Amino acid sequence: GNSVTQMEGPVTLSEEAFLTINCTYTATGYPSLFWYVQYPGEGLQLLLKATKADDKGSNKGFEATYRKETTSFHLEKGSVQVSDSAVYFCALSGSGNTGKLIFGQGTTLQVKP
Amino acid sequence: EAGVAQSPRYKIIEKRQSVAFWCNPISGHATLYWYQQILGQGPKLLIQFQNNGVVDDSQLPKDRFSAERLKGVDSTLKIQPAKLEDSAVYLCASSSLSSTDTQYFGPGTRLTVL
């Protein structure tokens, strides 16, 4: 079945450091891929998405490229801020475009000033 | 535009008791989802509605969980009787028919079963 695997956290970085959170997936067909973010005390928010191979999703300085050949969708940011501290979830859509999301286990990012 | 509303935000019950959660999606969103998020894991879909019909309930433990969306707007998720392993955050999300891959999540209800 479809699944998503993320790198284990927590990830602790200093402000202005480069961020990479790895995400790989297993899926039949051609799923859409997503990154969601959950700030402390808040609900999940869509951060970015990509719907086909080689697409790059970007938002708020974050980027991720849909790599079909490596079945990956790694999240990157060139310079993190304390306000980026949150839990990040990689997800894919199920087949048949029903909207059903399958999530990874989440990666906690802590940015220190 | 108001977001997805959920209540209550927190609930503590004893095992074998019953509990209900309420969700009001974004106005006009035809699709509504309930997810269960156990601590340290990603959310897992329990049930998906389109208007007032069920699209997917394959992972809903039907012996104890039930959900309804009678008028195609707000929805209720019930657990009866609760078990210790039901302790989790229950998330409601909604999306429009024209953009099913963009889901908007509510703040969740944190359930603790003692």
C-alpha cells in the first residue's frame, strides 16, 4: 500500500542554518505530494504541494521537488528562523484523486536563536 | 473566511465511557474528513464524507466509532465505548470539490482516555 517515511526528529538548528527534512514515499500511480506544518497549539496548515514529477512546490522560503526517480520530496529552506519551529509532515494523496491523505510520522524542528 | 471549527478542544474520560466530537467545516466545502493522530504519529484518515454520503470509512473501527453528517454541513464523530488506545487528537478537515487536494484542518480535539 501507499506509505510515507520521514527522517526522525527532533532536528535542532541555529537560526539562519540550512534545513533539509527528508521524505520518501511508496505509491502506485502518480500521487500528489504535500508538506504540512503544525505550529505549537495550532492545526495543520498546508505549506506546499507538487502534483507531478519534477514539479517544485514553494512557500515562505521553503521548497520541495517531486523526484519520481528517487521517490522523494525533501523539504529545504536556506535560512531558518526561530518562528519556523514546528512539526513538519510529509503526505501523499491516495489514488483515484479522492483527496485522502497518507501522512508520514512528522519531524519536529527546533530553531535556536 | 472562517476556518474549520471543532469542539471541544480537550476531553478526558474513563475507559468504557462514550464521547462525541463536533466539526463545522469551511462554508461551501462539500468534502469533510476525520483523522486520528496518535502522539508521535502522523494523522490517519478515519472517514471521509462528500456532502452527506460516505466516500471512505475503511479505517474506521465500526464496532466502536460512528460518524454522521446529516445535512451535509457539520459532522459528529462518536466513540462508544472508549478504550485506552483511543487517546489521540481527532482532526477534522474540509476541502472543496474543485480542489480536493487542498485540505483545511481544524485545531483538533485532544482526547485522553483514563
